[in-house]
Amino acid sequence: MADKLFLLVCEGPTDICIFEALATHFSNSGTTLQIITLAPQLDATSGKYPPHGFDKVLNWCAANRNKIQMLIDFGGANALFVQMDTDIAKLANPNCIKQGHSARHCCQEKINDQLGTTQEPPRCHYILPTENTETWILASHQPPELDANSTEISNYELITDTEQRLIKRGYPSKKGRKRNVRKLNKKPAHKYQQYGKQLATNLTLARPRCAELNRLCLLLEK
């Protein structure tokens, strides 16, 4: 039996790999951390997690708004993490973006709305990477990323072209919808197990560069 159990609702299998790698990293001889994924559900036939997406995360929140504490208590969990990348803020909550709020704020507001609350429920934490969990992977590398003025970037949450930067570092890519634009190839998803190990190994680099990653680490370290 795990000493610390965390429930997870997230966008898909690549994110699961990242959370599991961090749980393994923060486990030790005295405390074992375990991630149990509530959504997406593992497909019994293929043995794989299907893509989930931000819309399904929001749908799950709406469908389970009255069950959050029951799920945490019944499962004997320390907490429930709801993960959603903030690069979809304009789609998820366009009016909020038009009002000039940050992408993270707008995603948080949308999840609150789906859960019927004005703040995170007890022991339920929204993990909202800006722009996505790939930003955390990028932040685990040296040399550091540079801005248009060739100045070292300290806050990686300001980076909006994470995928292109990872591709330049040698990550596999595929043809995108736009002409002559490559996209990060995220399949097969299990390759993110290695990316997660890379992140965990270099957390001393990545945590100061990504506030949301640091927040998650603090929750796992409690």
C-alpha cells in the first residue's frame, strides 16, 4: 500500500508519464508516492490510455462536481490533481482572455465553473502548466533558452514556442497542419517515460524556471 496516494485527472497519456516520473522521484525508502489516474481510463483491450484533451477534463469536472471529496476520501488519497495545459485558454474561456487575464487564471476560472466553486476544493489542486507540460521538459535542459535578444530566459512560462524549441534540441517531430511547420511527435506516448526521468533528474534546473512545476513539487514533497 502506498504511503502517499494522489489521484489524477489529466489531458492524456504523456502527462501521466510526467506525473508518475515525479512521484517516483519523490519516493524514498520511508515514503512511497503513487499516482492513480481517474481520467483518462486505461483501455482494457489495448492496455493504453486514450487521448483525453482539455474538453474531456472539463467534462469530467462537471460530471463529478459533487463527488470530489468522496473520491479523495474513498480512495484514501492525499490529494486530487486536475491537470490542464494553458495553451488552450482561448478556446476554454475566451471571454476571460478578452478581459486581459492570464491564460492560467482563465483556465482556473473555467475549472472552478465546471466544479461549481470559486476556489480549489479541499485537497484538490489544479496543475496548469504554461504553456504545457512540454515546457517543463524544455526547462530541464542546458544550455538555457535565449530570447530574441539572445538573453538567457529565466521564466520559461513566458515561452510560447516550446515544441519548436524541443525539436531544435533533437526531439522527434512530424509534419504539422501548417505548411513547412513541424510539430512535436508525441507518439508513442510511452517515450514520455524517458522524458519524465530526464525532468526528474534535472529538477534543480527546471523548478526555478517553471513556477507551476515548482508548485506541484512542493505538493508532492509535503
